Amino acid sequence: MWELRLFKTMDRGVSELAPRLAAAEVDVQRLVETDMEALLGVRFLASEYSTGPVHAGRIDSLGLDANGAPVVVEYKRGTDPGVINQGLFYLSWLVDHRSEFEHLVRDKLGANAAAQVLWSGPRLICVAGDYTRYDLHAVREHRRSIDLVRYRFFGRDLIGLETVATVAGRPTQGRRVQHTGLAGMGPERLVELAAAADEVLLGLGDGITKVQRKHYSAYRRLQNFASICPPQRTKVHVYLSLDPADVDLVPDFTRNVTGLGHHGTGDLEVRLRTERDLERAQDLFRASYAAA
């Protein structure tokens, strides 16, 4: 399904919204880099980044995702059988030049962001007009985290992005837990409740990657859609990437945390204390998954 994003303010005289490819690859790159965080969930760091005289290449875009993972973004106007191999070449270069990347992060985002770079999960995102069946097979056979994203321009002021394939690169760290009756409030019950929420989130659909950080677990498709923090005394906090203004907030169950510091990502906080809370939260989980 295409997700349309406003990328340019134009006259309202657009006569049609027929999908089309860009005139040139650089047009796609320019538009994505202009609003990369909204489009891909990645903070933009650099464009046409040089890999030095030995490798003699230029990485289209470098970024850092919401979990601190390094991201290489490669663009192609149409279908190009070399996009994945080219991107993986640059991703391997990046992993071998960690200090250089961390210096870039420090310069752009500060020392705290540089200290929390997640080298266990570097990512490649390919944005292209289309992909072949061989591309889809290749990413599923590879050990790296790879996202294949198809784009289209609509009229003169809309870009559509469609995730074609998302591969985690390694098995998720979630453990499937059989759970029955979570009525208690003790620490063991809260651990079971968190595990049950983990199971629900991982079971929402295909292409979900779980990313384990020190203070939270993130669940993403192309972008994060949920985060779970370790249980506190009486509750489990889940953060969802939904606009709290679009949700009927319920006191002591859902809360708007926009602008408030917290572990994990997302502006809607959901507090789970019982299995009943988990049941009524599932519509919110599904909405956040769909939006990602």
C-alpha cells in the first residue's frame, strides 16, 4: 500500500495523480534527504559521503535510526540489479570504519548519540522504482538488515513509499511465551505481562524486527512502531508511534508523552498492569503497526 507524503508546496493546479518515476535518481535522493526522519524514521547525517581514495566510492545517504543503528540509504530511479550489492558494499565499509562514523554522529547529533551507536544492527535501506524477484530472494538469504522500499511520484507534490521487503538479518531476540492468567501484581507476573505484550507485537504481521537496547526493546517495520520498557513496580510501559491527538486518552492507561523524556520511542504511552489492559491495548498496537 502506498503511503503518500507531502514533499513540496505547489499551486493546487495538479491535474492528475498518476504514479510516475522520477526524471533522475538525484530527485528521489533530494526529496528523501529533505525529510528523512518522517519518511524513513532515520535522522539524516550526510549526503554523497566519500569512502576515501582506496574504495573510491560515495554513499548516497548516511543516517542513524531511532534505535541508534547506522543506516546506509541507496537510491535508484528505476529497477537496478546492482542496488543491493552496491549498498552492502558500502555497509561493509561503514562497519569497518566505526570511528569515522561515530565522529560524524558526534559532529551532527552530539556526544551522547555517538556513544550509543548500535553496531549490532547496521541497516541498508534501498529506495528504488522497483525490484526483481531475484532482489527479493537475495535479501532473504543475506545476514544483514535490509529494507527494500519502492517509490512513486504522484502529481507534483506527493511522493509515495511502499515497503516491499524487510529482513532483520538475524533472528529476533523475543521468546514466545505461553501465558495464562496474569491477575497478580508481583514481579514475576509483570515479567509475564511484558513477555505477552512482546508476543502480541511480534505477531502483528510479517517483516517485524525486534531491536534490543539497554533500556527498552523496539519493534519496527521500516520505522519503529512500538517500544517496551522493562517492568516497573506495578506496570509495564509500552510506547507507540501514534499521534496522541488522534487517540481518546484514558486516565492511568494512555498518556501523551510528546516532548517528555522517556526510554524507547513514540509519543503515546500505554500502561499495562493486567491482562485486561493488554487486551484493550491491542487495537492501539495494530494501529501503530499499520501506520509504520
